Amino acid sequence: MRGMENGFNNDEKPVRVGDGTPGPGRPKGLPNKTTALLKDAIIQAAIKAGGEGEDGGLVGYLVKQANDYPKGFLPLLGKVLPMQITGEDGGAIQIAKIELVAVEPE
């Protein structure tokens, strides 16, 4: 911070958390506790809503949502798909063939 060298402000008073100056805050990358608890609760609710058995649980719930509400499910799917697609062994994608097919108008 500007004007704060060696833990002192311009008035030569020690800077302490709680004296009106902002504290260090949450470390970068550490999720908010409330957000983490909410995400966990949502996942637990989805697991219970999906039911028991092989086709149940979280996957069963998500399959039901995908079938019943595709407009809401597809944006969710877009968020979890990888942002970059690579070819074999992480290399570039190789295009082997491009084919143009004429289609008669209806």
C-alpha cells in the first residue's frame, strides 16, 4: 500500500486489522466457505433426487434433467466440457478428409 512502509501509516501508528484498514483477506484461489457448503448441499440433493440403484444417484438425476430440460442442461454441459481439444498424445488435431455433400433443397 502506498504510504505504508514497514507496517506504519503516514501518522507513524502501527497498522492493525480492525482499525479501519483492510485485512489480508482470503488467500487467492481459496473458495468461500459458504460457496463450498452450498455446492456440496446441491450435489447431495441431486444424489438423493436421482434415487437408488445403478441408474440413480447424481448421474440419474442429471440424465433426467437433460431429458426433461435440455435448454437448462446444455449450458451446464458447456461449462464442464474441456475448453481446448487436442489430438493424439496432446498434439494438434489432424484432419484426414474433408467431404462436401450436395443436398437438394426441400
